[in-house]
Amino acid sequence: MNVFVTGVSGQLGHDVMLELGRRGHTAWGTARHKPEDIPTASDALDTETAASAFRLLELTDEAAVKAEIEKLRPDAIIHCAAWTAVDAAEEEENREAVYAANVLSTRYLAEAARAVGAKMLYLSTDYVFDGQGERPWQPDDKCFAPLNVYGQSKLEGEAAVADTLENYYIVRIAWVFGKNGRNFVKTMLNVGKTHDTVRVVCDQIGTPTYTADLARLLADMIETEHYGYYHATNEGGFISWYDFTCEIYRQAGLKTKVIPVTTAEYGLSRAKRPLNSRMDKSKLVKMGFRPLPDWKDALARYLMEIGETCTWDR
């Protein structure tokens, strides 16, 4: 299968390229910057992915996107690229760029996919919901009310795909961490090594997602025709950011004291965050897909991947 992957300089795109390479697919990866400008991005182009190729592409350039897809004529497109700086998205001067990155580029890719008959997989987020209540969100829920600009832009990206294509997968994810790029785990490890205490919110509830595990699921998906909306995070139940931090420090052998605080007490963030990021993933099993492993197991493997001490006896 020939697959076009966007955002390969990021956490998920990087791991998707590796997974496709392991399976023997031809994968074309794209990003806005050359791989040498992003040192870890070169990992996606190692011997495991010898059949892969990298190309520069500005996804907000409609003509360039459509020309590239027409030239390559992939069987599938996995759209990992996005504006993900949630707080920065709230700044008025960034609104146009956020819309271009998360809505326009998605629409251009969907239209290009339709023109060549390619299926498309779009990565979305729990932020498309209002984050209220305690009921886990269902993949086919329509009770959208994003709390911030980022969430609204991703919801409009979903609509761009669904309104344009018949053959698509929309996969909502949350609390993502991976080797290539910044994430919550790396931030907490850095803080834990330099501080005796750290304050972490305890009333935002969800489940982490390890990109290496997610990449496997996404590759599984595009090898089928089980189209539709899905939710995908690691298994292991619902936790808070406070719970996640405690486990990070436990597995890494750090003694930093973690102090639970509410979102209101924590303050600081420009963008509102959802309190309820619980997502029901049972549809994955119903459609024949293998769920992601337990998040604690994922965290242990991740700590080893990034060279951190893992003290947890698996």
C-alpha cells in the first residue's frame, strides 16, 4: 500500500512512518521543515523505512497539496499534522494560522484524496466536546461545544473530511506522548529533576495515548475498510493529570512531591480545558481492532525508549 503521511516531524507522524515501514508499505512523509532541521525526525527515515521518502510541503497551499497528491496518487492519507499549541491558538494574531493549519489544509487534503480515490484518516481530539459531565464520550456523539479555538478548529477539520469523502476514518485521541517532540511526560520529568514539589491538576479526567501504540492501530485501520468515527487512547481506565504525574515519578524513581490542585486553583492557561476527556473506545473491538495496551505499560516502554530509568516491575 502507498500511504501519504503529514506531520512526520511530530510525535505521531514520526511513529506512523516507522510502523508503515515495518509493514513494508511505501510511505511518503511530509512536513514544513527539512528533516535535518528537526534532528529526531531523521529516525523516521532509517533502514526500517527504506521504502519511505520525505518531501517538503506547505499544507495550507491548496495548489501544492493537490499537485502532490495527484503526482503520488496514494492509496491512503494519514493526516497527523496540526496546530496543537492550545494556548497560543487563543491569541487573536494566531487565529488565521490556526484555521489554515487545522481546517483549510484538511479540506485541501480531503479534496485531493477524493480526486485520486484515496481513503483518508484524520486525527482529531477530545477537545471537540464541551468537557462536561462524567459520561465517556461516544465516537458517534454529536453533542459538540468546543471550549477553545483549538477544539473548534479540529471540529471544523472533522467536518471538512466528512463532508468531502465517503471513505474516511476520524480518530479522536487525547493526552498524547511520544519520542519525537515535546509532551507532558517529558515536561514532568524535567520538572521532577529540578523541583522538590509540583502542582498538577486533579479534576481533568482522561487517559494517555502513546504514539508508538497508536501508530500500530492507525496502520491496522487503513488496511481495512472499516470507516467511521473512533476514539483511541491506551487502556487502563480513566485518570487525572495528577494520577499520571504520580505514576511517571514512581516509574522513573523520582521523589518529587505531587500536589493535587483543581483547574481553577491552577489558573495560568489562556485556553479552557475540558474536565471530562473520558472517551469510550469499545467501538474499536466491535470493528475488529486490537485495543491499545494499558497506559502504565505504555509509560514503562516509553521511559525505556527515551532512556529514562524505569523502576516499575512489569
